[in-house]
Amino acid sequence: MNLSPERIYRTLADCLEKEEDIEFASIMVQNLNNNLITAPELSGLRKRLRNLDTREGQMFFVALFRSWCHNSVSTFSLCLLAQAYEQAYNLLQVFAELEMTVNNLIQIDKLVQLLESPVFTYLRLQLLEPESYPYLYKCLYGVLMLLPQSSAFAALKNRLNSVSNIGLLHTPRLSTMVSASGSSAYDRSTGSRLKREENTIRWVELLDKFKTVQEKARRALRARERPFDDGVAGFQGHSLAAALSAADQARNKERANLPDTPRTGLGLGAGAEGRRSPADMGTKKVVLS
């Protein structure tokens, strides 16, 4: 039986959007997104996502976006794949309000590596047209600001530096650009390749959906960490009390085991008395008798 990849992804997207287990949904979205980008069998889905000028492509993008919100980095990469660069830049603004975990940084690192793959050849070529895709530059520089100093940081920085002088080249005058964009059926100012008259995607609602899901994930994470924090605090308090009690018992036991001998006399302490040999003790008894 041959199942349509789009039907599988739509069905999984609908199920994951309603999934209550936030962590499970995030892991599933991450795996599905990695397969969507890298699997040769899914090249048709990638092509459909890059063609958001059709109603079918827009509906498929919206279906994935609503469930992909469980994983912030996957949602961002989905927008890059669909060339919705302005929406991707808006997501980066939300990233500033999120807690950047180690897992998120690892996913961003992998995304930078994927940007160098043949799948994103079109994206790298679009860097040669900064006047047509300004939000693409903002997205990539935003990713660069999120990354720590690493090999992924160096790779992305080298890629951007290789085309940084393109923006200094001669570009058409503003009036020419306005007239050209007015006659074009594509929204070239955002680089999203969406026909204005056929654009049924409500970008603001999708962005609000992303914020809501991420806030829900943040609260769930805090709820999972709170019992652990309370347990650690209680364990630390119990350990401290137990340590103090054990120290008191050891001190009392030490005092009880001390030899009942005078600590002064003849200039020798108890320690010296304890170190006398049996021969000396015998001599002492003879003298005393």
C-alpha cells in the first residue's frame, strides 16, 4: 500500500497539535522536521512548501506550522524552507523572550549545518539579492547572534561575510523599486513569494499561536522542575541536619572514650603517658612499691 507523504504529515500534524504531552510533541516535531528537510523521498513536499503562491501549498504550510509550534527551532526552519522570511524574523523576536536551552542551541547548530546542504541552495543564492530578500539577511544574522562561539557560528559568519559586499553594489532607485514591486504579483519586499490576491495565510494568528504554545511549554517545564527543586532543597536540609547530628554524636562519643588520666604533672601530658612502653610501666610499679 502506497501512502501519500503529504497525507501522513497532515495526519500527524493534526494529532500533534492536540497532544497534551508537550515534551513528546516537541520531540516528534523535531524528528518529522529533520526528515522533511533531509529525506530524498520528501522532495515533493519541500517543493510544495516553497510554492506558497498556491492555495494547496498555503494550506499545507499552515497545517504544519500549527503543530510545529511545539518546537521553536523546527518552526523557524519550516519558515525558511517555505521562504516565509518575514515570519521567520518575527519568530526570532519571540526567541528573545524564551529560555534558550542547550537543546535549542544544539538544534540551531544542526540547522546551520543543514543550510550548507543542497536542500537550501535556493536560500544561499537568494543572498545575492539583498534588496529582494531583506528579511533573509535579518534571519541569518539573528541566528548568528543566538549562537555561541562555535564551528557553526564560524561557518554561518563566513557565509554571510562572503556576500556582505553585495549590499554595497549599485541598486535601483527607490522609485524604480516601488513601481516594479507594484506591478509584480509577488511580495518581493518580504521575500515570501506570496501572491497578494491569493494569500490566505493569517500570519499574525500563526504568530500568536506560536507564542501561546511556547508559553504553555514554558509553564509545563517549570511545573516539572518545581518538585525536583523542592526535593533537592528538602534533601539538602535533611542532609545538613543529619550531618550536624552525626557530628554531635561523634563528638560525645569521643569525649566518652577519653582516658581518665591527669593532663598535668611531671611536665608530661596524657599523650606522653599513652606512649610509654611496658618496660617503663613495670619499672614505675617497682619503684612505687
